[in-house]
Amino acid sequence: MPKRELIGRVTSDKMHKTRVVEIPRKVRHAKYSKFIHKRTICHVHDEANESHVGDTVRIVESRPLSRTKRWQLVEVVTKSREVDLAALKAEQAGRASS
């Protein structure tokens, strides 16, 4: 049986070698036929710590690596373009005091 591949967005990179990836999907309500936005949360193994919050990544199913990790990172599809304002201000403050 082939392993499943999914594409999602990294929502947390606080753990070492682990990322939390959110995969959005739309589900049709059985009674009202309205489309509802749902999401699937996966814990993903990232050996090189190459992905960060906001990145779009491709993940593949794997053997259980821990109690919650069942996926591995294949590639970073697109990098995030978000700017960390706190880090930017700290960097500018460091330059100003020098």
C-alpha cells in the first residue's frame, strides 16, 4: 500500500526536530449541504530543522516515531514571507547602541 503524501502549513516549530503541520480541508454537512472548514493537525519529524512557522511543506506517512509523530518531512514547498517584528526591533536596538 503506498504511503500518503499531504501538503500543509507549519503552525509551530518550538520542539526540536518536530513540527506541527495543519492541513485544511472542506467537508460538506450531511443535513444542510453547507461546506464547513475543518483541519487536521499532524506532528511531523524534521531531522534538519529546516522548516519554520508559516512554511508550506510536503509530508509523507511513516512508522511511529514517538507517541504523536507519524509523519516525516519530505520538502519545504514554499518559505514563509512573514517578518518577526520582535527580532527585527531587537536587532535594530542592538545596532543603535553600538
